[in-house]
Amino acid sequence: MNTKYLLAVAAMLLTAVGAARAEEGPYVASSVGAYMGTNYDHGRLWKLLKGDADKKFNGSIAAGYRLDAFRFEVEGGFGRLADIDRGTTAITPVAGFKAKGDLTMWTALAGAYYDIPVTETYQPYIGLGGGVANLDNSTDLLVINEGSHAAAFAEAGLNMVVYDGLTVAPGYRYLWVNSKGAGARNLSTHIVKLTARATF
């Protein structure tokens, strides 16, 4: 009796795991996110002018292919990492000094993800990837090595199937940019994001 019971339980678990895995094939995705913390270098006048930075948002579009529990994806994105301005201070900077401005970034990334087959509706995922990030800085209150640099990311989240072929996935991404140079250190940022993914 115990043996039959264990076999029945094992069969149910295997069936659940098999059901949790979505069908193989291509998909498209779109995401929106918020920068929750970005490491960059402040200029010499940051404290004197009481520099202020507002966290901003990003978005991306992607295309990929699912193979069993693995996903392979290419992605293009754009974001404003920060909106920079001076604070309330009577000090006047030198002529031509630009206190107000933005720090923006374009990205072209490729990644590999693994969807952990827990249930048919909920599937945690992890992923790694890399590519290129282009930084553009329009304020003198930051020290940024502008231009294109190598980038890498790690990501984790939760897939939630809301309809046949449609998945939404809240997630967290850590993005690192190899932008050291011109007096600046490497840039890194923490991103909280929400992705919608459609298979076809």
C-alpha cells in the first residue's frame, strides 16, 4: 500500500512539473522599471551646490525563444537614471556651468534565463546576460565616462501566467557597466521591473 501511494504521489509531482513548463517557441516581451539606487560619481561642486538627484524610470522591448525551461533573449532598452539639479543655495557657479541635466542610458543586451517549474501558474526565474550600455550625461554635477561600454546583469523574478500565452513577471535586476575612466568609477544600478511576455 505504501509503495502504491508513493508511486501515485511521484506521478502527480511529475505531471505538475510537466504542466508547469510552457510550450517551446518564440515570444516577445516589454518591460517598465524604476531605478532604485545607482552608483555614480559626484562632481567637486556637488556638496557646495547641494546637488539633488531624482530617481527615474526605464523601459525595454525584447524578443526571445523558449527551449524547455530555458529562455534565450535579446533586448533593447532606454532609461533616465537620474534627473539632476542644484539645491537651494545662494552660491552661483561659474559661467557655462550646467547644474541641471539628465543621466541617460541606452542598452543592447542578450540574456539566458531559467524558469523553475514549480506550478503551472507561478514559476520563479533566474537569469544572466551582458551586452553594451551607452551613457549620456548632460550635467556638470556628475562625473561620468560617457559613451559605449561593456555591461553585464543578473536578474531574478516570478513568472505569473495570467492568460494562455500571456505572462507577467515582476523582477529585480542588477546592472553593471564597465565605464571606469575619465575620473569616473564603474557605474552600477538596481532596477525593479515589471515584464509582460507573449508567446506565439
